[in-house]
Amino acid sequence: MSTTSTGSSSSRRPRSAGPFDVPATPDRIREFLGAIGLRPSRKYGQSFLADPFVADAEAALVEVPPDTTVVEIGGGLGALTAALLRRHPGPLTVVERDPRLAAHLRRTFGDRIDLLEADALTVELPPAAAVVGNLPYSVATPILLRLFAARVPRIVFLVQREVADRLGASPGSKTYGRLSIVARLYGEIELFRTVPSEAFTPRPEVESRIGVHRARPDGLPVPSVPDFERIVRLLFGGRRKQLGNLLPIVAGGVAEAERAATRAGWPAEWRRQRPEQLPPEAFFALASALYHSR
């Protein structure tokens, strides 16, 4: 079950900025971006963190042994990179696709990081105890789904608040749906502080939120992930309809739906319920029941 914390992960002030020359105020960020000729794309939700307290809060949530590898997705101007290096002395790999930002990260951090100049959606990431990133709004969901499927033990993310709320939503809420259930398939979500738009430059039109995903330590609770995803997609494609009308479509008939619901241990009133009223475990059990009834 997902849990939520409204406070920051650390009440202390960020540690010393150290030797790293990282633009960390709106004026310095705008000056630096102008100098390298980079115009942030609003279409892709490209903004840069201008609040070292937020970066420090994210770095504090990594919580892995000091000799293990951490991967940061989207190094940007290096605010989070610097915070990670202050808190985690172990190996740090930074993924950055923009060559101008990658060059800045090389100059700033040198051999303190391993830099992958690549797209986080396609590059093969090194094995890591944790992955952390301020994810661009346009690709946050596919990146997270890729990390979930890779069974990364710990993922610390900062994403658009709407996406974070969907990831951590509970049954019956307006934001509960396919993304909530898929996140639970692979582990548990915990949500932390909301980050206002003023913490970024340029300022986005929406708030962001910090969260953590912890992978399941054991096997997945479904026999086939593709089958499970198909079932959830079909059921939530008609979320305003009752399950008595939806499940026969998924199961291949009314009798098959009745047998699957019984095997899955669904409540007696399932026919009158809607998909968003059932917990993730109900869909895990349904996927297993349908798979083994073939």
C-alpha cells in the first residue's frame, strides 16, 4: 500500500555546496543557459532546479550503502548531481542527452562521475542500487515504467504532481487507475513534499512532487506481465462501467467471468462495482486466475 509524507525528508539545511560551480539561482541559470545557447522547451517540460534544499531532500532519500552505484537521470545543470556527491561518496553515473549540458557536467564534476551522453528511454543503464532524477514532464511516465520493469531496488523521483499523485493513489480516489496499479505490481510508492513551481527556472505551470518507489524483494504477483497489463488496460478503458459488464469482455464470456472472479476471491458485489473501487491485489489475483484457466 502506498503511503504519503507531506514533510521534507530532511529538516536540516543543505550541506556545503563544496567546490562545484553549479548555477543554482534563477538569474545564474538564465545567464548560463544564454551563454551556451540553450532555450528550455516548454513543450517537453524542460525546467531546471533552482532550489538547493529540494536537491538535498532528494539526495537524502537515496539511502543506499556508500559503496553501491547510484544513477542519476537528467543531470541538467548539476544541482542534484552536486547534492548526490555530497551525500553519497560511492559511484555515480549521470545520464544526460543534451550535448551542451553534458559538456558542462564534464567540466564541473570531472572524474567524480561517469557520464552517459544518451537518452534515458533507450540507453542501457548500469546495474544500480538506486536511480534518482528530476524527470522531464513529457517523458516521466515512460521512464518510470522502464525503471519499474527493470526492478531497480530504489527509485527517487521528482515529477509533475499529477503524475506523482496517480502513482501513489489509493482505490476509490479520482486519481487511482492503471498507473497506480502498475506501480504496485512492481513495488511500493511513498510520496513526499510538494515542490512549488518557483523552485524551477523557467517556472513551469504546475507543481511537482518528490516520491520513492521501492521494488518488491521477491517475485511479481502475476504469472504474465503482458497479460496483466492487457487486463488492466481493458478494464480501466471502461472505468465508468460496472465490472459486471466489463469482466465478461476480458474473460471471454459471462460464465468465464464468474469463474475467474470466484477464483480471484473478488467480493460478492463485484458485478455492481467499478474498476477503481478494487485494490491492486484484486487485479493481481484476477490475472492469475485467468492465466491458469487457459
